[in-house]
Amino acid sequence: MGKRQDFDHMKLIRRYAGGALFAKGEISLLTFFMFMMLVARLYDPMQITLQNFAAIISCGIQCERLDEVLSTAPQTGTEEMNNKGYDIVFDHVGFSYSDDTDVLKDVNFTAKQGQVTALIGPSGGGKTTISRLAARFWDISEGRISLGGEDISKIDPETLLKNYSIVFQDVTLFNNTVMENIRIGKEGATDEEVMEAARLANCDQFAEHLPQKYDTYIGENGSELSGGERQRISIARAFLKDAPVILLDEATASLDAENETAIQEALSRLIKDKTVLIIAHRMRTIANADHIVVLKDGVVAEQGSPEFLSGYDSIYSHMTKQQMISQNWKM
């Protein structure tokens, strides 16, 4: 509509200018006619050219991003795993971005099978990076990461990820039903299996109130749901997949206290004999963790059990005290 109006305005200006000159006798009728014909034939092509030129400029950024993807070497590895158990071991791990910016330096810790290992620390310390590296989203710059004693850099990423259930802070949902969004966690899962996973993740609390219940479409990226409801669908996927390794990155960040407690109780049933790596900023989320790793500025500042770290003036004890103060703050 705006372009059409602009074009009409230009026509009026041309007619007014040409008409005024013709009325004063400064141009002939033939000149006036030729002027109108010439401008009419030039204006549209020039307008289209300028539009295409703007489109070409905007395509530059898209081409750069596409080139970055295409120039990245594909990750390869064996499709057969010979791991013994599911301990995740970070052995002198270092990681840098392509611009040589150090993110992790000489990181050493073990996330043992059957235990909950919590990663905490100030923002920007490298917690999320560690969870991505554990699943081989990226390859490390130095050191070694192993799963059950097997170097993950030698395992095909798709084969490796079959052993992981992942719940990250940013949930990706599709414009489909609640049922099908949860079923993504396990290909070919029955409706009964999906419903059980949904119940464990407390999805039934909101799904039963939807117009078509579990067959309700939730919009692009779950636009019809709240943040907490989207998070619960992601957690339900993890329950459904029932993989031996579980990665949780602020998995309960969008939940209220009541639902967070319910999810934690459900997770305690899920994690039996499994390797759990959890990232959290709220201390109550990791109060029952078996092992805590404190990251600061890309290095392991301290690690140990909650009882051990609470026994001295540690970063962990300081963070716990600060959160206690903030919880008791009043207007």
C-alpha cells in the first residue's frame, strides 16, 4: 500500500510540474508528452533496481552465515561404542572459540554414573559450554573427554547422542500437538509411553485443560504455552527417551516453586544408575547433588560434596548465603 501511494504521488508531481511549464509556454505539447512517457518508463525500472540492490546487500549477512556452516568440517567417528559404564571424565580439557578466545582452561572432574554432578558458578564461567562439550556439540581444543572410558571425539555424534537425554534452558518446540512434541524424545513411542512421560514431568496439569487435551496444537515454538509449560514438555522428552546420561541446563528455571519440587522428585526416580550433569543457579535445585563443581572464569575453582564445600569459606558457601539473603529480602 505504501509503495502504491508513493508511486501515485510521483505521478501527481510529474503532472503538476509538466502542466505548469506547458501552461507558461516554456515547453511544447510534444515535449510535455515525451517527458511524461520517459519518466513513466524510467521510474518503475529504477524502483525495482533499488529494491533488488537492497535485497542483495541484506543477503550478504545470510551468505556469511551459510558459508560459516558449509566451511565447518563435519564431525566423524565410529558408530560402535565399547564404553564400560557411563562415567563422564573431563581430563585437562581446554576449549577456545575460532577467534582464539579461551573459554575453558585445564578443566578436570568426573561425573560418575549413579550420581548427580552439579555445575555452578558466576555467569560466563563456562558451565553451559561444558554441557555442550560433554555431548560433543563442539570438539575440544585440548585434553580429553571420555564416556565410560571411551574418547567421545572418536565416536560418531549421532551414535553418541543416543546415550543422552538433554534439557536445555532454550526449548525448541514445533507447531504440532502436545503429544507429538513429547514423542520427539523417542521415535515410535506409544501414546501410553508419552502419557506416562508427560505425567512424570507434570505436563498433565496443563494438558488436561487444553481444548483438545494432548491433541491440541501449541503454535510455532510453543507460542500458545507459558515458559514453564514449554520447559515441562522438554523434561517429558527426557523422561520418554530414558537415556543413561542426562544433561540439565537450568531445566527448572521457568517453573514455580511447587512444580520445581515435583519435577525434582520425578527426576530422583529417573536418575537411578544414570549419569546426571546439572547446571543451576538456584542452590535449592542442587541441594541434594552428590558432587559439585564450581566454575569461575573458565577454570574449576573448587569441587567436592555440598557438605565439604559448606565447611569452609568457599565460593559455594558464599553463593548459598547470598541466595538466602535475597530470599528473605522484603519491600
